[in-house]
Amino acid sequence: MKRLLPMLAGLASATFISLAVCSAAHAADEKLAAALPEAVRTGGKLNVTISLAYPPMEYNDAGSTELKGFDIDLAKAIADRLGLAAEFQNVEFPQLIPQVITGRSDLIMTAFSDKVERQKQLDFIDYFQTGNVLYSTVDHQNEIKSETDLCGKTVAVATGTSWVTWTEELGKAKCAEDKLITVIQIPTQAEHIMQIRQGRAQASVIGLEGLLDLMKHEPGKFYQIGEVGEVNHYGIAFAKSNDQLRDAVLGALDALKADGTYTQILDRYGLNQAGVKEFKVNGTTK
């Protein structure tokens, strides 16, 4: 999710929602574990900040606190390989950067895009390819077939994300000045869909992986409008001062790719096409 966050100094309290104990599925790599910062190694935990909910990346089922998703499973596998337990902290999206740069969390791993302006404060390991997709409910399929059909209509977009700017710029490029796309900012995907079904919006924006997951679980109810836009990468984000942990996590990722675990987790969520050939540090130039 391509979210543009203000550089906040304040920090609300995080919600600790799951503690994953190291499993025996992947034996710890002693060399990688030895490369960890001493405080992390002796503490025995990898503190991972996420922001729910964004299936299939991170979510929990209604009435359950059990975390699921690609990011969750990959974070656990990374922690296992480093001889650590993954502990997850759920915060609102604007709190992600402060949570890490103030040292209250080790890393961000939550469909968080690597962007040049974010690299001023953070280092990224790019691990997942995504892109922007407009979508709607199938009852709009005859009326809205392309991006230009959204001119003069309303699109619901996740609050504080770069999808807001992307949708506004798309409207300027595709529509007449007196018939631009109206963008309304609403926090969650479930609320976006409600806005569409209630007629307050006619479409929404989501990452490609989100739409694939939505269409998988609710077949025949949603459709994609136009092409995938602005292909980019999600990155695991670290404070600039935490390069030692960054490099240890990079080593763990490389090991998970080499033994097939990375591909297995992608396949588990039907996301194989989003996998990367190589994990890169600060790979984006945009």
C-alpha cells in the first residue's frame, strides 16, 4: 500500500496483538544470528510493526486475534532463521515511521512502499512487487469500463496513502477540468466497499494483491478497471541507524529464497507473480 506519511514526532501507543514463538520449521542460522545487534540477539525477539488490516498481506478473521497473511508468515520465517521470536505490534498507519525511528520497534513490515522520500529516514529491503488497481462492484461493470468512465465520479481511497495523489493525478490526466474524479479518504477496504454499495462512491483503489485476494474470496462480485498502474515494491523498513539488523534480515531473506521457503509462502497466498528475483536495499529511485 503506497502510503505517504507525515514526519510525526508524536507516537500513540501500539497494540501488541500476537506473539509468534520460534518454530522448529526452520532451524536458526548461527552465522546470521551472530550478525544481529547484541540487544536484539540477547532479547530473543524481532519486534515487527504492522497496520491491520490489508488481506492477503496482514489481517485477522472476524472475532479472532490470530494474525494471518503473507507479511506475517514471512516475518515469522525471518525471525526463525535468526533464532528469534516475532512479536507484532499493530499501529495506525501514520504511526509506523515514528514507531521505528524512536526505537520502539525493530522494523516495519506491512505492505509499506519503498519511496525515495521515505529513504531520508528509513532503509528498505524490497521484497514484494505490487501496483495500483482501480476496482468496483460488478453492478458498475456496464457503466464503468475504463479510467475515463470515472470522470465526474467518486473514488474511495485509503486515508493517508499515496493512492490519494495517484487517483487525483489520474483524474487530471484523463478528465476535463470540470469533470475530475472526486477522491474521498476513508481508512479501510471494508468501508470503501460499503461506500460503493451505498452509492456514495463508484470505485476504489487497492494494491494488485488486494484485488486478487478479494476476487478469490468473493468470486463474481468485483472487477478491475483499466490496467495496473505505477508498479512499485513493498519494503521491510528500518531506522537508518539500524543497518546491522537490516543486513541480518537481508541475509535471512536470501537464505529463505535459496531453500524455497520464500516461494512457498508466496504460493500459499496465490501471490507468486509478486515475488522478486532479488532482494534489494533501497531499490526504488522514485
